[in-house]
Amino acid sequence: MAKTEPGPHNFVFGNYAPARESKDHFKIKKSYDLFIGGKWVKASKKFETINPATGEVIAKVGEAGKKEVGQAVKAARKAFEGEWGQLSGAERGKYLFRIARLIQERSRELAVVESMDGGKPIRESRDVDIPLVAAHFFYHAGWADKLDYAFPGVKPKPLGVVGQVIPWNFPLLMAAWKIAPALACGNTVVLKPAETTPLTVLKLAEIFEDAGLPPGTVNIVTGAGETGQALIEHPDVDKIAFTGSTAVGKAIRRAIAGTDKKFTLELGGKAANIVFEDAPINEAVEGILNGIFFNQGHVCCAGSRLFVQESIADKVIKKLKKRMETLIVGDPLDKNTDIGAINSAEQLERIKVLVKAGEREGACIWQPEGRLPRKGNWFKPTLFTECAQSHRIVQEEIFGPVLAIQTFRTPQEALEKANNTPYGLSGGVWTDKGSKIFKMTTGLKAGVVWANTFNKFDPTSPFGGYKESGIGREGGVHGLAAYLNF
Ligand code: NAP
Ligand code: MG
């Protein structure tokens, strides 16, 4: 494989001419305030948001304390009891359609900012994240005046003020998953983005302004975990919608115990991707790669445990390694890039600790050759063979580009191994037999199971987990129900 020195574009594995997306068609302000009651409100403190590919500071962002969170909840309550709460479903739908179109108009800007702030490859932010963001607003715009048809005979009502806390792996997409259904159902929102990726959500607030959304309908409070905690603990919040780690999900359940707050929790995962000997091997190899290396593996439903039928294991692993040698790791803004930067130094450290544990516990590590850029946070696409069910890399969520491979002989053995996890978010099955697909999809204890594909998302399709992967569903009619009283 070609080895190149790190060039001016951090372009490392592979030997292609750079094809960099430009940054000169939009502005990022030096400093952002909080978006409360339709106004930009100064926070008493600020923090920096960093580009994980370069280590450079992109902008300063307000840090909302208890006081500002309180102001935001008050503004949301006022909007719920006032202008937004009085609107008909059809009028709410018009706002959502307008927001969806404005997202499409600014999609190039949003994609570049998403890649700068979070490190994901521009190909993914441009072709997956932002189109799905618009799709979520379009889809829910269509429901806003049809809730009586979605739930016939029950006259559903909005819940009130919704507090939403989201992670850093799909910053704008998670905001869309949360805000669009809440508004379609007539609620108002206070949302806290993750500390490392606040920028696209702040740009979304600009879009809300441009759309003329009534003040207070959506409020954005940036900050770290304490800001999220203040929002969750606020007594005037009617529902909590959280996406993040299982540890924080458990803390939230403890914090709201004894209150009548409603909640949905979308937590971690450790998906099994199961490949049978009758699967189309080349397609399966692409599906395995997409399953674990999409978004640097920072994906709750990532196919991080691969189970290959023993008879084809050597062949599949050989093909996987060959294909991994062609993956391009480097500058997220380069259109050639397959794997971008790890979202934060903290996350990189977490990945390294677990990979070391994998080696220490006896699994066999393999990584392609090639050098990583000197500046920024990077990790090579990695696979482990000789894994045991008890290994930490098999049991714990790594949330990075690291695949743990095991083999199996019978469908029953695959099911038993696949379900031997505290998580239950997603899974994948590769085979040419419909009957095997049905056996596996009904046997896997996971909220979403893909057959002969992986990591496919659609706003019409409910998403969510079993066991420690969470409670409740987002997307589709199930997702609407979570924002309504019956
Ligand atoms: P995290 O630490 O749980 O953070 C998620 C969000 O909660 C962030 O906005 C975080 O703020 C905030 N937060 C932290 N402590 C809090 C507290 N005590 N009270 C309220 N909010 C608090 O998770 P992460 O490490 O950022 O994200 C990765 C995790 O999310 C993974 O486990 C992944 O599987 C999961 N995830 C799940 C889904 C799904 O749909 N099931 C989707 C994406 C990600 P700061 O960022 O500022 O600390
Ligand atoms: Mg950042």
C-alpha cells in the first residue's frame, strides 16, 4: 500500500490529490450567546469549541448556568401557554416545512460546520447527516395537522415544555430527531447540545429566527453536563428526552424519580453484525465496514461485534483487511476522506484504554499501515480477532473505529452470543435465506435489526433500544406518541 508523508491537508492513508470543501461561503461568529425567548442572551461564562482535526479553537460559546436554564424554561412555558400553544396543527406544520426548506438552502454550510466542529468526514455530513435533518423536519411537518388520524378517537394533547439533551456524535441530526416531533405535537423545547459540538445547533437557532418561529418555542442552552443536569432537574419541565451514555441515562432516572416527568432515553449499544456462509461476501464486507467505521465508530448502533460463520471466517477477515488498507484517514473536509477525526481528546483516550485492554486480555489486534496526522485526534481503523465473550472490547461500548470479531457454527450459537450483552439497540444479519433472516431478527433482543444492509436511517422508522440501551422510541408514529398525552 502507498505510504505518504502527512501533507498540508493531513492527508495520510492513500495517495490522492486533495479535494477540499471550501469554508469561504459562510461565516462562523467568534462568539455565540444563548438562544432564549427568541433573543440571543449573554451567558455569564463562555467556553471554547475546538476543531478536533486541528486542535484550533473555532468559536466561543455561552455556558448556561441554573439561572439561564431557568430563563429558557420560563420562555418555553410562556410560548406554550401563548402564541405557539394557540396555533393549529396546520399552522405548526407550515413552520416546520419552512424550517426544513431553510435547512436545505443552508445545507452546504451546515455540513461544513458539522465536520469542522465534530470531525466527521464531509461526505457523511453532506450526504447523510444534513439530508436526514431536513427529512426529519419534512416528515414531522406532515404529521402536525394529522395527529387525530395517527391516534384515532383519542384527541391527543401536547405535554408542555420538553427538556432535551443530546450527544456529540450526530449533533444536528439528534437535534432534529428531538425538536421536529416535539414541535409537530405542539410542545415547546429547551435543548442542550453536547459541549464539544454546539455550533450547528446554534446555526439551527438562526434558521428558527429566519423562519419567524414564535419566540420561546425552541430555546438553546449550550454548556456541559451541569447545564444538562440543571435542565433535567428543573421542576417546570414536563418531559425529558435524552440521548447519550447509559451511565448518564441512569443518573437521569434517579434524578427524576418521584416526579411525574415523562421521559425517553436513547442510550448506548454494542450491536452484533452476523454474517452467514451463504451471504453475498463482498457486499457483507462493505456492510461490516460501514457498520463500524461510519462516523469513526461514534455511533450508538455501530456494528461493533462481528460474528462470522466459521467456514468463511478466514476469507471474510482477509477481505476486510484488504479493504481496510484502502480507507483514507484524515482531513474531515477532504471529500476523499473515509474516516475523520476522533471527536475529542477525552474520547480518544477512552478508545485507547479499551484497545489496550483488548491486547492485554489476549485478543489479536490488526491495523493497516500508514501514518496518522501529527496534530488533532486520530485513531486507525482497527480489528481484533481471537476475541472471547468475556473481553472488555466485546462487552463494553468503545464508541470508536474498533471491531471485535468472533466466529460461530450454528444460528443458535450466533443468537446466544449476540444476545449476551447488557445492551439491545441494533443488530445486522447477512444471508441469502429469508427464513434465516426471520429466525435471527425475531431472536435478536435489539430495537432495530438490519438485514443485508447496516446503518440505514429513516424518519418514518422507530428507533430505540431494549435493556441498557434505553426506553422509548424516536421516529415514526411511535416517536410522536412520546410527545403526546392521551
Ligand atoms: P454523555 O456523556 O451521556 O452525554 C450526552 C449528553 O448529556 C451531553 O449533552 C452531555 O453534556 C450531557 N450530560 C452529561 N452529564 C449529564 C448529567 N449529569 N445530566 C444531564 N446531562 C448530562 O454521552 P456522550 O459520551 O456524549 O455520547 C456518547 C453516548 O451516547 C454513547 O454511549 C452512545 O451510544 C450514546 N448515543 C446513543 C444514541 C441512541 O439513539 N441510542 C445516539 C447517539 C449516541 P456534555 O457533552 O457537555 O458533557
Ligand atoms: Mg468541537
